[in-house]
Amino acid sequence: MIDSPPPTPSTEVISHRPSRLFVYLAGFFVANALVAELIGVKIFALEDTLGLDPWNFNLFGEIGALQFSAGVLLWPVVFVMTDLLNEYYGQRGVKLLSYLTVGLIGYAFLMIFFAIQLSPADWWVAGAQVQGVPDNQAAFRVTFGQGLFIIVGSLLAFLIAQLTDVIVFHRIRRRTGEDKLWLRATGSTLISQLVDSFVVLYVAFKLGPELFGGVTSPWPWSRILAVATVQYVFKFTMAIGLTPVIYWLHAIIDRYLGAEVSAAMRARATVT
């Protein structure tokens, strides 16, 4: 019988369940955040999607419908991943992934910028025209070439919200102990997303245009407050609705790690 080779640092990381769990959560976290940024350029009407009449709400003097960025489809997943990372890897784990995610999203937009500058092939443009797209290069630019202040506002809001989430999560945890998972998970999300909802709109549609000008005029405060309120209500509802999912995933992870390892990781997470 041939003995298996002794474990090396690389194989130990791969076979070490807490390390593998971090890779799983980190990969899903980064992928969802990046995809949410890319599809977020599309604005959809919730009432039309559900086949309902427009609500035409009146908030702060603004009349509007329930319209959201398509990125809201994926941000609830990021919320859940953040809470799980908070629970098992503490502040250092969440901060590390938050900084990494911002850097990778920035890198992705930089590569997209260079891709937009490339001259399109004639057959690529002609092929799209057959499908009803008269200018495929313009469509590509509009779809992926988000405005600078939208990108800056989105990344800044994401980072501030993540750092707020981790602070609130662990303050609640220190006061309540291991009990009340629902309170620290939901409470931290509700507070952090309140910050996120207003920061992104303020930077992208008011501060940026006021300081540097642009194609569109700065939004009035009434519009920022109205749009941010509608988006926050949606996120608030999703955060409450996802609470059972947090408990379900928590139970799955505890079984995967084992009760002893899981308890030790959660204890370390409170002090890191």
C-alpha cells in the first residue's frame, strides 16, 4: 500500500472546512456584488412587471411609480452573505471582502471602459441590426458605460454600508450574546441600507453634478428623498423576509463545520 503524501499548506487550506467555507462565501459575495453593479443600469417598473396599475405615489412632493434598479434582485443575497461572514469570520473577514470587492468592481469598470474604446467589427454591428439593434456599439456603451458619478456613488455607498453593517452587527452581538440572531442580522442590514440608499443617490445625482457639472442637472432634495425612501422600503421588506433564510443557512453551516468548530469560530468572530 502506498502512503499518501503528507499535507502541504496548499492542500490543508483546500481540505480545511472553515477555509473552504470562507472561499465559498467570498466567491458568492464578490460575484453577486459585481453582477448587481453591471445589471444595475437597467431600471424596471415593479407594477408593470407584476401586471399592476401604477401606484403613482406622492412623496416629498414627487409623483412617481415603483421603479428600481435591476441590481436590487441580487443585493438581498449580498445582505445574507454579509451576515454569515459577520457571524463566522468577524469584522476582519467582512472588511477584507468589502475592500476586495470594491477593488474588483473598480477593476471591472476600468476594463469595460477600455472595451468601449475598441473599434467594433463591421459584422458585429451588422448582425445586431438584423436583430433590431441599429447601433450595437452605442448599445454596448449605454448598457455598460455607466456615468462616473454613478460608479463612484455606488462604490462609496457600498463600502460605507458594509462598514456600518459590521459595526452595528457586532455591537448588537456583544449586548445580546449568541441569542437573537435575527436582531443582529436584520438590525445591521436595516441601518446599513438606510445609509446605502441615500449615499449613492446623493453622490451620483446631486453632489457630482453640482461640483463638476454634467449632462443632467442636479436632482432636487425632494427627488432624492422620494427615490431613496422607495428603495429603502423595498430593502427593508426584503431584509425582514430573508430572516428565515439566515437561520436556515446558519443551521446548514453549523452542520458542515461541526458544532465544536462552529462555536469556536463564532466566539472568535466577536473579538476580531
